[in-house]
Amino acid sequence: MVESAERAARAMPLHFTKMHGLGNDFVVLDARAGALDLSARQVCAMADRRTGIGFDQLLLIEKASDPDCDVAYSIRNADGSSAQQCGNGVRCLAAWLQRAGALHGNEARLQGPVGVVAVRLLEDGRVAVDMGEPEFDPARIPFDAPMQADTYALDVEGRCVKIGVVSMGNPHAVLEVEDAATERLHALGPAITGHPRFRHGVNTGFAQVLSRDAIRLRVHERGAGWTQACGSGACAAVAVLRARSRVDDRVTVELPGGTLDIEWHGAGTPLWMTGPATFVFEGEWLRHKAFDAD
């Protein structure tokens, strides 16, 4: 009898929403009514773009333990690993909550894996996110370096590259390049993402400065690979370049999937990211398909 009940529970469908922020795509699951205990293999089954739903990250909406927050959220990468932050994902979560009638007004506080995130839903449909103050201390990223510096030399497969490092709630390495679209970056991105000096891996951004208020960016994300857009990666690139006085306070970041607006006035102030959040479709995932993978 118990076994039959367990089988029935496994066969219950999970209602999901497919969304994207500039092509960085997500599946949103509402777990406010109870925890969804999904293993890494189950997440991978859902993330598969041929046999599953397909996504870069899975976003789980949960009840907040902080009474000052509207909801909490957690993030899983396409390989099943946990993620600390995702700027594009936060925008999608805010838009989802507004459509679901779960917000009071156009502002909200979301309890994320690395702290509280404030969001504003704008009249033009875009979402602005307070991403906090960039953290440059290598010990807190974490990155293996004896002291903080604007630029670090990194040995990548016998080649020395110069990087900036910063945390936006998750670790980022930023390389300034002449052409962010060059093919030679295909192998360099994964090599830096898995470099041993980053204890937990790193998101790797290649930034091309176009002007004082515009850059072009490509990002190789840990746990997801090359993505159409990376919100925290756009924030990280601007933070590193702004700290070097290469760009101004307000910067438009061109990504393969579209553009984000980043605003940061320097040390002691939060960095704000503004961009779109798009609904794609709703659906149901039959849980037995995922659970049978285990």
C-alpha cells in the first residue's frame, strides 16, 4: 500500500514555467507548498534539450524564512549542481511572482542563496535588480592569490592570461579582449572555468570595451557552459572595468542574447542591473520520467 502511494506520488506531474532573460533560459518551479527534493540526475533529465525541457538553470521558488522577504529561491545548474546567484534568473522570478499575484506593488525582496535581493518591476516591463556591492577580496571569491589586485596573471595550459576577479554572489573571472566573438575563446573559456586556482570553479567573461558606456560580452558559466546571456557576468565585467576606470557609471552590456543596463557608482554602493524577463510557455513534467533516471 505504501509502495503504491509512493509510485503515485512519483507519477504526479510538476507544473513548470519556461522563461528566459536574453536567451539565458530557465525552468521555474513553485515549491512554496513543499520542498521538491530533486537529485542531480533528475535535474539533468529535465535540462536535456533533446529528451527533457531544456534550460541553463532551474529556479525553485520557496517559502522565505526571513519575514522581511516575499519569497525565497534556490538555483540548480543544468548539470544538477547548485548555483549561488543568477541575475537573469532573479529578473524572471520577479516577473513570475508579479504575474502570479504574489507581490504587493512593484517592489519585492527575495531571499536568495547568498542573501537578500531587492527588485523593482518597471513600467516598460523590464526588471531592475540590486545585485549588491561587488566583492574583490580574492579570499571571499574564492580565488587563490596572496593579496587583492586589479589584475592577476593566470597560467592556462601553458599560456599566461591576465584576468580580473570579482564575486557578485558567485565567482567571476573577467578578461578584457579585443574581440569577444573570436573563435579562440571557445577553448579558453572552459579552461579558465575549471582552473584549480578557483576552488569552486568560476564563471568566465570575455569583455570587449566599445566605449566608456558600452561593452560586448560573452560568458562561459560553470555548470552551464556558454550561454546567450549571464546577468551576474554582465555585472562582474562592468565592476572589474569600472574599478580600472575603463568605463563610466552606466554601461550597456551587449550579450549574444541582447542587452543589459548596468549602473555602479563605485566602492560603498550597490550595483544595479536592468533588463527584460520573458515568458515562453507553461507545461507539466511527469515526475516518473525524472525519478526513473535514478
